[in-house]
Amino acid sequence: MIDLTKGKPIKVILLFTLPLLLGNIFQLLYNLIDAIIVGQTLGKEAFAAVGATSALNFLIMGFAIGITSGFAIIISQRFGADDEEGVKNSFVIGLFLTLATSIILSLIAFTFARPLLEIMQTPKELLADAHQFLKAIFGGMIFTVLFNYLSNVMRAIGDSRTPLIALIISTVLNVGLEFLFILGLHAGVFGAGIATVIAQTFSVVFLVVYIKFKVPVLHFGKKNLKLDKKEMKRHSALGYPMGFQSSIIAIGSLTMQIVLNKLGSDVVAMQAIGRQIDQIAMQPMISLGLAVTTFAAQNYGAKKYKRMLIGLKHAVIVDVIWGITFCCLLLTCNKFFSGLFVSPKETHIMALAFDYYLINGVLYWVLAILFIVRGFIQGCGNSLVPTLAGIAELVMRAGVSVLGLMTFGLTAVIFASPAAWIGSVMILIPSYLKITKDLKNKEKAS
């Protein structure tokens, strides 16, 4: 475990980020493996069908996973304050709320998956495969959400290495199961979804066993099983807004997906490729943002306010450098990246993908700032402003998508995501300035 309240801020942040980054890369491999195997073995139609589910999947799963991040922030603050009983109580409350929420969402999502795909105007030739894939994913949703909760809890107490190990095991298993279900059993896209669910179930088992034998601070007794109403409200007040924040952002992506669905399967395939590449670009940003959240939460609990500000400044610099660097790499090697998912013979899709890279890539540095500042604000225990920033993302992405299609066409629609990043950052800046001012005043008073 890494104590983020001690040592040089940027050094401990980066040391904590590294396992997070590797873990997110392996998490990304889940999606990449699905996409590559489906695209190269089942064809572009199946690939586009899986891609067409991403926004809806993000809407449902994003909410459930978002709440686990909020619960973990409280655990992190109490861990930083050396409140061991508080950590145990928070762990139990978060576990209860996570399980209850994921079960309810799983039932709803599994039942209404196909009607939602139809409302999204998913192309008819993609509808059947898209529905099959979602049935598998939503059917095993509880394991995916539970894995994310346990991983977030481990990170909250300074252990980003163990979730990485769980992901490595799961990813290797997922690769084997992908080949078994798709190439061996000919289970199609449904098999791809089942492989992912089974692999993440093993991750949950691994983390439960590890916590039982290696993490005494998370061992709870009967007295911790009493669900205090005040504590339930406090956890809900931070967790659920973060879940809504993810869903609000997803609604914007959903609107954009609906607009793109109207333009045919080649454009849907372009969007599917673009999403995968965006995920590659975002992994260091997401990882550093998560590290900053934990760093801010632990130091906030320890009342080390000056240290929080130093870490924030250095993290922003590092993340912006990454955004600019990856943009240059992406534009230079665009054919390689696109060729991972579709045949080079699909020249129209390749050309569309380059336009996507150009429009999104040049503004990756804005996205980098978004992840760091939002993570810092959340680590301070503020969930309202990030939620408002999520609403700004929704308005910008949905508005630019719809108006763009009516005016300038596909190019304007592609710009919807960068517009959303800019809108979100503009909402976060006033809160960032206020929080940093308050922290400076608290530092002077201490």
C-alpha cells in the first residue's frame, strides 16, 4: 500500500497511478479484445453491432460503477484520518448499496435492452447482434459492478496493485474464453459478452479471497452490519450523484450515437473505432485522475491542504503533456490504429476514422485537464459541481450532435465530444478556484 499523505506529492501520485494505468490498460483490453476478435472473425457488421451498444452500456453500467467511486471517496478520507472503524462501516454500507443498486439495474436493463436499442434507431442489420451482446453483459452486471466496487475500495486505502493483479488474471482468462466461445463454440457476439462476464466473476472471487486473508482493515463484525440511517444518507449523497454524473454524460453519448445511427453502418463502425481509440488516449488521464481523487481525499482527511495543491498542479502538467503527445502519435499512425479493427480494404471507414482522430485528438489536452480537476474536486467530497459539469457535457454533446447534423453534417457531429469537454471544464473552473482558495485559507489557519 502507498500512503499518499507522505513523500513528494507528484512522486507518490505517479507511483500510485502506475498500477492504476496498467489496470485500466488491461480493462481496456477487455473491450479491445472483444472488438478485434469480433471485427476480424465475424465481420464489420458484428463489429458495428457491438460498437452500437457502447453508449447504452455506458448509460446503465456507468451509473452503477459511478456510485462505487463515491462510496470509495468516503473510505479514503476516513483512511487518511486513521479512522479504522469508520473505514469498516463505510465498506459495509457501500457494499450493501452497491449490491442493491446493481441487482435492480440489471433487471431493468436486461428487460428493456431491445426496446432501448430500437429507440436509438440502431440499424436493422445490427439490431439482433447488438441485443444478444447486451443480454450477456447486463445478465452478469452484478459481477462487473462488484468488481469495480472492491477495486475502488482497495485503491481508497492506498492499494492500486491488487486490483491490477485481478485484472491481469481476468484479462488472460477473457482472451481464452473469447476464442472458446466465438471460434470454438460459434456463439457469436453473445459468446463475447459471456466471456467477459465469466472473466470478471473470477476477478471478484480473487478480490474477496485477498481481502479475507490480507486486508484486516476491511474485516467487519456484527456491529458494523448495522446500517445507520445518517451514514446511509452521507454515502448516498456522495455516491449517487457520481452515478448520475456518469449517466448524464452517457445520455449525451447516447444522443450522439442515435444521430450517427441514422448515417449508416460505416459511420457506426467509424464511431466504434473512434471510441476504442479514445479509450486508449484516456487511460493515462483516467488513471491519473483516479490517483488525484485518492490523493486529495486522503490528504483532505489528514488536513494536509498545501500538499493537495502541489499535487494538483503537477498532475495537470503531466496529463496535458500526455494528451498532446498521444494526439501526435495518433495522427502519424492513423492507418495502424484503424487497421486493428477493420480491413485496410474498408477505405471509406478508414477515411472517416481519420477525420474523427483529427477533430478529437487536437483537444485531448482539454480532456486531460477535465479528468484531473474533476477528480480533485471529487476527492474533496464535492459531488454537486462534477454533476453540473456532467450536465454541461450532456447539453453540449447532444446539442452539437443534433444541430451539427442539421447544418454542417458529420464533421460537426464528430466535434460534439470535444465541445462537451470544453463545456464541462468551463463549469469546473469556478469551483476549482473556490476550493483552492479555501484550502489556502485553511492552510494558513492551521
